[in-house]
Amino acid sequence: MPVTANEHGLPGHLVDFVAALRTHGVSVGPGETVDAAEVLGALDLLRREELREGLAAALLRRSGQREVFDALFELYWPAALGAGSGQVHVPRIEGEDPDTPDGPVDVDALREILADLLRDGDTDALRALARAVVDALGQAGASGTGIRGSSAQPSWSAYQALRVISPETLLASIMNGLRQPDDSDFTDEMRRREIRDRIAQFRKMVTDEVRRRTAEQRGREQVAKTAVPKQAEQVEFLSAYAEQLTLLRRTVHPLARRLAARLAVRRKHAKRGTLDMRRTLRRSMSTGGVPMKPAYRKRRPGRPELVILCDVSGSVAGFSHFTLLLVQALREQFSKVRVFAFVEKTDEVTHLFEPGAELSGVMQRVLREADLTAFDGHSDYGGALGSFAEFYGEAITSKSSVLILGDARTNYRDPNLAVLRRLISQARHAHWLNPEPRRQWGSGDSAALRYADVMPMHECRTAGQLADVVEALLPV
Amino acid sequence: MNAIQPPLFGSVDEVTERLAAVGYLANTAVATTVYLADRLGKPLLVEGPAGVGKTELAKAVAQATDAGLVRLQCYEGIDEARALYEWNHAKQLLRITAGQGHESWDATRDDVFSEEFLLPRPLLTAIRRDEPTVLLIDEMDKADVEVEGLLLEVLSDYQVSIPEMGTVTATRKPFALLTSNSTRELSEALKRRCLFLHLDFPDADLERRIVLSRVPELTEKLTDALVRTVRVLRAMELRKAPSVAETIDWGRTLLALGMDTLDDDAVRATLGVVLKHQSDQVKATAELHLN
């Protein structure tokens, strides 16, 4: 079994754990490691939850790091080895051969047990069941049919386990079981949400358990490398799935507030302008030509204007969604923000981003209400830039900063560089944020490199990168 | 500094018990970090959404340990003179005028920069106290970055340097607790000196117990319905998720209105108690089929 004790004992193990945290982007300094060691000394190591919280208190510095921490904690300080002693037994179909009690798993009976537990919401029992299910299905072979693969090694897969049980499909039957004749829509909806929540919990339990068992078999370093979730800020926009996007959306507001706070600081520091020679000399007249009090130029607190052009086609959905939300949160920093969305044509969507508007539904409204397509609904940067120049060209003035968001994949159509060049020459600043990795720019139908010749283009794959870019860019 | 300062708590369980005795129900995370902060002698940085009981925690610790609570409320523009100490200029002037003519300058100078003319502010007060003390630095994120620098000396060495008088060192380490709503990132230097606790909304069971302990007149059944509804509301993406304080308010409201079940009508009528934004109310009403 690859899970072996560290040769340096407990301190060595702690250092390994800290190293794993570092590889996942949680910056832990030696000082924190020493704190964690003190925590180990002060706590009763047999009480696992206290140990978890204690280590978290010493090692973490931000709430977004907790998920990574929890996943790694499960790997490095597992609650049990092997299947553990569960009180829940997985029902099996009686085999013809009475010598092997481990017949195929009786999926229907199993689903019934799960349905009962989900209805009652007994978290501990659910966790025990997740453990038993993963064990039984892993031992029994891929699909729970009892046929083992060619290797005698059991294999654990969250995907397969969840597909066999498919807990989502239980929702309707549980709801039916609970329904009473005089229930209102409200009670119904409440119940549905609660049960959906519990199903999501169960899924997570199965995933965690699979991660733990696999770690025992293949070594925790291996699993830590691949199966531990990323911090929200490091998730790539283009490959994020629904759950991560929700998480990302939650990080938008703190992120925007952080940016806003930093911008405010920078503005405060830049309060004093350069020396005003003319006024200084004139003032010196009253003191006999000796410049006692120098006069400074006053900075005009002119708040910058922002024009945003955003590709909202399917290929960059995750990215544009997130960015627009960030833009909305940043609105209060700018005197004037105008937001335009485009696919084949460009249309103004500023009115959808009023302060206080419902954040999560904005994207659907953009796609539904704005006039964005002409022929086939594939993005056409040339056409979009053309229609923007034609209808909204006056939006760009010498005071405005232009931000273009998109992957610059034009489907082999004309990139219309001439129009872009003209638009940019009118603006004060112009920047392009591209969610694709730099090495893919210019490949296939991407016109990224050609656009990059015209205006500065920044790689912007994760929320962290986006924050850096925006902070560096925003004119103050 | 007194090296053998006895710890306030003997075990994590004891923390839970003693906090519960003064009406603060703590989960494992809270109890463990409070225990560790005391044991390791480090300040505790508590971060989390508004209304989860960050400030309450400091008050509860003070009450449970019979310590005095010294509170520094941070705000934008708070400075040394408000946080650490200040010289009482008016009194100093008076003293100089009174001594004029029959006292040498050296004597006067030494005298006006003495204890008598010092106005201690919360941080210095907490350091100088001989009795057990809980130092609460509230809403740290509201203060400017410069104030963090000021805190570093206080929080790591528990001492304050006054150029005219010398260094004041704590005779007894206060239990320091900082809170933050994370409207901005605190500096790494400050965070490194603290234990970190992210205080989130409590789980269903704990919240039920909290509500029942605060509003004992509520029936179990109604409390259960309340907590369940609030949790569903929190799972929605709202501009401001309802906090524990609002759950308690909601319970009181229902009690005052004499409602004993939380059905559609009751929720519709009292939703304003938990959701304070118009857009949130509209959204919740639509998603929960209340109209």
C-alpha cells in the first residue's frame, strides 16, 4: 500500500501537507508551518475535526482557499483506511454461488435506501452510504455487474458510481412521496430545493470518498495532482463548468470591491499635481520675487469613461459572462460606462447593467433582447466592428478607454483591421482581453495576432489574471 | 512580561461550554480557534459576512473569562491619535504656564511628557491593563493600510513605543480579536501574525439552537421551518443573504404577529424582515412561487 509513514514522523508529514498546499496555489510560509506545528502540539490529535479547524486557522489566510484545504486534508489526514466500518450494508442480488457473498449490487434496492436517506436528510447516514457504495461498486467491477476487469485491483470511479445510482433521478419520486393534498407551490418548491441540495451533498461525498480510496491505492501525491479542485481564482474561464462558474460569480463582488479599493488608494496618492511655474512666479511677486509658496497644478478628478465591447458567442460564454459581471460591479468607479455585446452584429446592452440589476440573469437577457445575429450566429469580428463603428462610433471619444473582450476567432472572415485602427485612434486607451492561452493565438481561425498588432492584447484566462490586468489597465 | 500567564481555557470542550454558558453557541471551528488563540498567544482574525456574530464572539469570550472588553472601532481615516495614545496638549500648556518663572525648562519638559499628560486610546489601554483583557479591533478592513503597520508592533510583541517616554510592554497579554468584512484584503504581514477564522453561516442544527436560545418562546416546529426557509434563501444568489441576526428577527416578528406556522401568506407578509433589497424580494417571490 503506497500510504506509508513519513520517515521524519509527524513534522515530516506536516511539511508534506504544506508542500501539497503550496502546489495548489495556497501560499504558506515557513512561519505558518511553525504555527501549524504548534497547533499539532496543543490539540488532541485524535479529534479530527478540531485538528482540521486548527490547521486551517494556522495555514489559511483567505476564505477561498478552504475548498482546496479540505480536499487535501482528507488525503493527508484520512479518517479511516480501507472501506472503514460502515453500519450501512449495500444490498446485493443473491448469486447462484452461495460461496461468494459479494454478488452484484442490487441497484434498485440501493436507490430505495438512498431515496429514504435523502428524504430524511440524515447527513451521517448519507456519508456512510456513500462510503459503502463506492466500496461495493469499486470491488464489484465497472458497472456494478459483478464482472471484474482484467486487473484484480479494484478501481474506484465517482463518475461510474454516480451514473449507476444516478441520484438526480430520485428527486421526482421523493417529491411524490412527500406530497400532501393541501401543499402549496411554495412548500413544494422549498422541498425541491432542499432535496436537490442534499443530492448535491451526496454527490460530493461520493467524489470525496473516491478520491480518498484512490489515494490509498495510487499514492496521495498522484491524486493530489489531478483530483483536488482548483481555487476559484485559478479556474480557467473557457473550461469552467457550471458549478465553478457559480463559484466564480460569487467571487466577482469581493474582487470588484478589492479593485475599487485599490483604485481609490491610487487616486488619493495622485492627488497632488506637478509644479505650476506660471502661478508660482506670479505668487512670488508679493514676496519680492522670492517663491515662498510654490503652486501646484490641480488634478482634474475627471472620472474615466469606459466603452466595453464584449463577444457573447457560445465559445467564450464563461469568460464574457464573468467579465460583464465584473464590469457591472466596477460601474461606480466610472462616470460613464457603455457596454456593447456582439456576435455577428453589435448592440448596446448598457441598460441591462443598471446598478442593482439582477446579476445572474443578465446574460440570458443580453442574448434574448439584443440584436446580435445576422446570418448563422457564429461570431464575426469584422462585421461586429463595422456595425459598431456605423451605429455607435460616437461612443468613443478622446476621454474613453476601450476594452474588447473576446477570443478573436473570426470563423475565417475578414477581421476588418482598418475600422479597428480608426476606432482606437480616437480613444484614449484601448486594450483587448483574450481568454485563450497565448500559445493558441493565431492558430486556426484566430485573428488574435493580427489584432494584437493593432492594439495591446492581454492573456486573461483566470479570475486572478483578470484582476491583475484590470488593475494594471484602469486609468486613474 | 509575565512568562507563566495561565491559559484561559483548559480544553476545546471547555471553550464550547463556557461560551454556551454566556449564550454564545460555538461550532467546532470557533471553539478550536479560540482555544488555540489563547494557547499560542496569537491574535485571532475573524472574517466573514455581516451578521454571523463576529463581534458577539469577542463579547462572549470577554464575558466567559471575566475579562474586560476594550474595543477599537475602526473607520476610514482612523489614526494613531485615535488608536494608540495622544498627548493632552491643553493640559500640557496649562502646566507650562503654571510653572512659568519659578521652574527651569528641563524640569518642565520632563514633567509635561509624563504619565499624567498621556491620553491612552484603546490599544494602549489594553496593553497597560493588569486585569484579564479582551481586545476587540472591530472592522479592521475599514481602516487605512497605515493603521495596519501600527498594529504590527502591538499584536506581535504586545508593546507600544512612545518616543518621549519609552516602550510600554504588556504585563498581561490581552486576548486580541480582529474582525473584518473583507471589503479589502488585509496585508500579508498582519495576517501572518494572526490565526485565521472564516466564520460563515452556521449549519442548520446550530442555527436552530441559536434561534431557540434567543427566542425561547418559538415552537420547535416553527423554528425548524424558519431555519429551513432561511437556508433556501441563502442558497439563492441574492445581493444580501439573510444573516443569523435576521433569522432571529424573523422569529420575533412571527411571534409578535401571532403566527404559528410559516405558510405562503406568512412568508409573503414578512419577507421584508429577512430580505432588505427590493430586487432580492422580487427574486425570492418569483423563485419560490409566492405570487
